[in-house]
Amino acid sequence: MGLYPDIEPYDHGMLDVGDGNRVYWEVCGNPLGKPAVVLHGGPGSGCTPFFRRYFDPDAYRIVLLDQRGSGRSTPHASDPATDMGANTMKHLLGDLELLRRALRIEKWLVWGVSFGSVLGLRYAQTHPDRVSELVLTGLATGSRAEVELLTRGLGRIFPEAWRAFRDGVPADERDGDLAAAYNRLLASPDAAVRAAAARAWTDWETAFAPAPPRSIARYEDADFRAGFARTVTHYFAHDHWLGGDEVVLRDAPSLAGIPGVVVQGSLDFGNLLGIPWRLREAWPGSELILVDEAGHNAGAPGIADRLAAATDRFRE
């Protein structure tokens, strides 16, 4: 049936999560409906009103939030004074629990896109009694191989754009960890260095995963670029703060008993590593739906319809 019409929140606020951070949240749909939480990508991209449309507003109590340092949450990662040491996977998981308790929710469906799928999977693995179902798209698991693919491997497919990306870091760092090199540039005391690094990083991201029209304007916003690039490189350079490599895939069997649907574009570059199939094999009761001629875009025709159909399936 496609996506649901645009709706507005009936409640919103700023949640004090500690470390000087306040996380923006909003709720829309049916106040008595089945709870669902939306986890945006990036990390650092923030939530958009479009995400509300994947849920039947008569059936769901839909919770959206901007993760630490992104969107309307404060302090924003674009501010060089913001302490990124207080933005890790452990912090984000703790924020979800604080918000769940503040909203008096016992259990919720978790919907995640891209990095939001990493966060959603890890949340379900560490808090399985709080997750009723998982609906994921643009699947990622936070492994080193995925970071290597996105920062270096795709250079074979987009050589000109990748050379510009590679050449954005000092010559003596071009054969090393590009995410870490960019993260250092984005922490420079020189504002011009930070701005150039943020532009180079986002130019590369949009080269291999073109932004949908509704997102293009965000990439022209200097504060968005700075916060987004700083947060992504902060996570990419530190194994997504998971404590090791392939942690999410390793612990996937613990998701047994949690129903899940992964809607994945057949042209999503993460597929080159076999991640969706590896997760499906390790996660009992999960379902993988491949959408032809679609990439890493939750709003693409075919993907959006199937995401809405997945949340429809889990309505009470």
C-alpha cells in the first residue's frame, strides 16, 4: 500500500542523558498504540519527518530521536568543543534505555537504517527483553571489512572520486586508516582544515551512495557536514565502539526469539561482503527481502513499500 501520510508529533522534548548531553525526542501516531523506535543512520545524520511514514499512525506509538551530537540534540558534533569521548556505542545504548523508561515503554519494535541497524542489532543483543521485533534496511554491522570497503575498496568502482577523497589527507597517511586520518583533520584547531575535511568526506559519501533529493540540502549545510563527518569518522576509526571486530555478527545467534525483517537493496554495496546473508544465517527467525535495482536508500521505490509492509505485519 506504500507509505503512510505525513503526520506531526503530539509530544516532544529534550532528555538529559548525562555528560552534558541532551537528546531530542518526539512521539507521533497513536498514544495507546504499539511502541516503535526509529534509529537513524550516519552515525550523525539525525532523524527526519520522512521516517514517520513507515508506520500506521493508528496502530503505532512512533518514537524518533536524534542520537548524541546530531540533529537537534545538544551539544552538536559540529562544535569542536564537543567531547566525542562521550559519544560511543555504550552511550547510545544507554540513551535508548533512558528514553524508553522516561516514556514508560516496556518493549518496542526497533526500526533502523544503515548505522541505525548496527545500533538496533546491538541494542537487541544487549537488551533482548526490551525488543519486540526488528525492521532494518541499508544493513550494516560495524565490521572492519565494511569500513575498509567504504573508505578504500570502493575506490576501484569510483576511482576519480576516491582519489580526491584519498588526497584529502596528508600524503604520509594515504596508505593507512583513512577514517582515522580524516578524524584527526576534523579535530584540527584550524577551522579551514576542518571544513575542507568535512567537505571531502561528504563528497565521497555522496559519490558512492547518492543522497535522495530530500537529503541533498543537508549536505550543503556546513554544520551538518562537520557534525556528520566528525561522528562517522569517530565511529569508523574505533570499530564502531563495539569492543572488537564482527561483534554484531558474532552475537547474532542471541537474537533467536526476536522476529526480524531486513529489507535490502540488491545494489547496496554492503552486499559485496555478504553481510545480509551472513546475518540471516546466524539469526534464527529472521527474513531477508532483496529489492532489485535499489541501493542504500530507505526511500527508494520497492524498499519503502516493503518497510511499511514489514511494520504492518507486526501491528498488534
